[in-house]
Amino acid sequence: MDYKKCYLYLLICLYSGISLGQVKADIQSEMLNSIPREKAFIEINDEVLVAGEPLYYKLFCLIQNDNTFSKISKIAYVELIDKEYNKLFKHKIKLEKGIAYGDFFIPPNVNTGNYKLVGYTQWMNNNKTEQFFQKDIYIINPFISSTDRTKDPNLESNTSIVDIKLRDELLPLIDIENSELNTDSKIYEPRSKAVLNLNGVASNGSYVLSIRKTNVLKYDSFVNKEGSLLKDTIINTSREFCLPELRGEIISGQVFFKENNEVAVDKTITLSIPDKNYIYKNVLTDESGRFIFNLRENYFSEKCFLQVMDSNPENFKIVLDDKSFRYDKNLVFNEIQLDVNTEKWLRAESVSNQVENAYNVVKLDSTVIKMQPNSFFESSSISYKLDDYARFPTVRETFVEVVEGAAIRKKKDKYSFKIYFYEGYENYPFADYEPLVLFDGVLVQDNQYLIDYDPYKIDEVNLVKGSYFYGPKIFNGIIDIRTKKTNVFSSNSQEFKGLHYLELDLVQNKKIYYSPNYGVNFGNQLKRIPDYRRQLLWQPNITLNGENEPIEFYTSDVEGIYEITLKGYTNSGVYLTKKGYFEVKNKSN
């Protein structure tokens, strides 16, 4: 089986609703041997950070055997974990041509210590070794008193102590004149403009540019500064085979009958993410009761609801697949020992962070938001904005007097909705099919709930007339009811029986990170705002192509030596790193 055939098989799995359980063992083996495996590599702004400042990162998702950018996974995950394997954060980031980036503000309530930054994709879950990337991060928190960090003879033999000290001298260690990256000057005044030209410094590829005050700390040489793949780690192979998130995020699981715990075969299961522009999907379970949803769309709500389409949806239970990454808990966390001479430096760093955060409201990053698409049915046949009509005290009266073409019928003790769209409708071949009734994007199976709902809270009713084929189902039209607040459902909603709640992690929005402009037209606005930035610039999306515009930035009020780093991969998979230095100094001193 060649790579193209495997790739096609994956597409069929994702688009036809074939479950993970149907990917047979021999096919799994062929796929793992034929489809390139991925690895992650992360660049960050610094290894030692103080509480109250941001951690910036860029993740490269690469093909394992040649380091070229992967086109397989579209979602990656980044976690920061402590020695108890608690997560300070877990970010879901969208990959574009194997690249994604994000940031995390280190809060003032974290403990001083060694943390691990971990990066991976779900496709890496199938690797038996070298499955994820990990990097040491050291956080110092001056706001929380630390325990005595002298070396404890009772510590396990594999526990290492990292002594963090101040350098005796910094300037003699750096050759400012012979830099690989050069600005238009070697010495700048505070708040002055600097220009960096990147043409000719590196081959075409994707890079991250960081300009940061040089780290005055030194610590043991064994510290993993570059980060690495964790080797010789065996995963739990008894867990379900993981398909790559080839077109977007995958939500999968299995459906059972509650009564006897048997799998529910050929059952339609629905997924809804309520919002102004909600997301609705439905798929069919296979012979193992398994299902897959593929979320390609952007969404902005953590709330997700699943239910089985059935006259008695409460008779089923939905068990979601565990998407947590499979790293064994055998990472080595180093103990930190701070030198007493770092106290003065640490106090200055802390004050700078506090001042910067106090003026954060005028130094905000710009968020690049990709808008959520319109409803899956694209456009309605007719829309009724209820405030444009006379209001009626019940939903039933509203449908009789306002919503033309749709009706509510009562048979025995049950209500049903119908859509009529032409004369002689009774002879229409799908006349006996039910419409799809959605309430803020959530499938309504208990029509009594809608009948009893307060119509004054409803914003609009949209109708899609005619037969509608969606997933494994055929509907006689769509009745789309939206409330004014679009927040009817919550995690503990009891409105509908059989409603299963899932809290989603939102995909991190991309940002354009703040950089001030002290030019003639802008400087007066910022003149009275303190500028204690030590991170002068962080640009994670540098793409070199030989014709790059010069990069302009402004220095801050913080004097000292600054390091420019350009790191990344060429289009052919070669890792490159370049460095340069300049000094910020008040010449009048």
C-alpha cells in the first residue's frame, strides 16, 4: 500500500463516518508504515521566566524522516505541566502548513519550579517511541515564598539540582561587532527606532524572530535548552488507533444501550455547538457503535452537545474517546536552587513585570479572528424576525399567525412540526418525513419543550423548504429557531432527555503581538506610558523568500544588551539559527 492509497483511505474514513474501530490491525500497520510519521519542535522566547510575564512559543509540525513541514495534521496541542503532571495550560492550535504559535501569561499563583512544555499531534499517538516534544521551562515566582532549596540528601538519585546564578560578567562574553544578524546600529538610545534587515541571512523557510534582553542568569549545562523528542518511551498500545486530524479536530466515541450495555448500531448521533452561527452535524454509528465527527469549522463556544436521534434518546449513553496524550509519567523534573545573589535581579524583574501589566490596557495584542461560517444549510427559504410582527403569547399561535408555510400539529398527546411549500404537497414523495427542528443549533426531539417555550425570548424562525439530505438522514425541510441570547443550553441542562454535554477547548486565536511606535505621529500618545519591556519583539510568522522588507522596532526604557535570534526550518528541512546583539544605553549618562 503506497502513501497516496493510505492518504485516500484516511479521507474515506473521515468523510464517510467509518469508525476508528473499523480500521483493522493489518491496515493500521500498513498505514503506520506508509504514511509519514510526524514530530513536533517548539521554539520559545526564554527558558527561565518570572511570574507575571508571557511565555511565547511557536510549534513546527514536521515529517519525521526529513524535517519538512507536515501537511498531515491540521490540529496540534501544547501543554505546560508541573512535576505532579498538572496542566498549567493545554492549548489547541490550528496548523497551517505545519506551523502554529501561541502564548501563555504566567499567573502570579504558580510555584517556582521546573515545568515541561510538551507539543504533539494526535497522529503521534500511534508512535511507540519518540512520540512527542518536550522542553524544560523554569519559572521563578517572587510572590510566593519558596521552600528551602538546598540539596536534600534524601532526594532520589535521578533528581538533579539546577543552580540558577547571576553571571559575573556579561559584556565580555558577547561579541557585539561580529554578529550574524545586524541592525542599523550597535548602540541605541532608549525608545529609539532600530532597523533589522533579514535579506540573505537564511534560506527560504519559516522562522521565529525574537529580540529580548540577554539573560543574565547562568545554570547547569545539562539543562535541555533546545528541547528534544522523548526517546525510548513505550506507549500503551492497547488504546484505540488514532486517525490524524487531517481536515480538522476529531470528536469520536461509542454509543451503548443503557439497559444492557450493548453497542447501538446504525444510530444517528448529532453534534451541536450553540452560538450565533452554530455548528450542527450528524453521523451514523457503525457495527461497533462507533462514530466520528470531523470539525473543520471555526467555533467560539466551549459548549458542545451530543444526542442520539431516537424517540427515546435517554435510553442511550455516549462514551467519548480519550484524547489525552499518551506520554508515560516518567519525565525527569529538576529541582531549582536559586543563588542568593539573584535577589536584586529578581526584584527588578518583578517590578518591571508589575509596571508593564499595570499599563497592559494600552499595550494589547491584536487578535486575528477567522470568522465562523454561516449555517450548514447556507441560506433559508424564508426568515421571520419575530419583532417585526405582532407578538403572540404562545409558540403555537406564533406559528399559526406569523410563520407561513410551517405548522404545528397535535396527534393524541404529541406535537409535531410540518413544513408545506407548494399546492398538492400531499403527493410529494418525502411528505411523510419529519423536518429537522433545531433550537439554537441543538436538535429538538421533545417538541413539547418548544411548545411551552416563551416566544418573547425567540429572535427569529428560519425555514428551509423541500427535502434536505444531510449525513445519513433525509429531512422534509428545516425549522431553525434562534433565541435572542443563544445560551438556552448549559452544562447541566435538563431540558432535553439524553443530551450529553462536552466542554471543548477553544482553538487559540492567532495574534499580532504588541510593538510600540515612538515615531513623530505616535510618540506623543505613549510619551507618559512607562516602557519596561525586556521582550522588544516576538514575530513567530517570519517567512523568508529573499525579498523581505526591513523589520522596524523600538527599544524600551530598559538598558542593557539585547539578543536577536532567528530560528526555524528551511523549506528543505534544515534547521537554522542565527544570532545578533546590540546595546541600549542612555548616551547622556
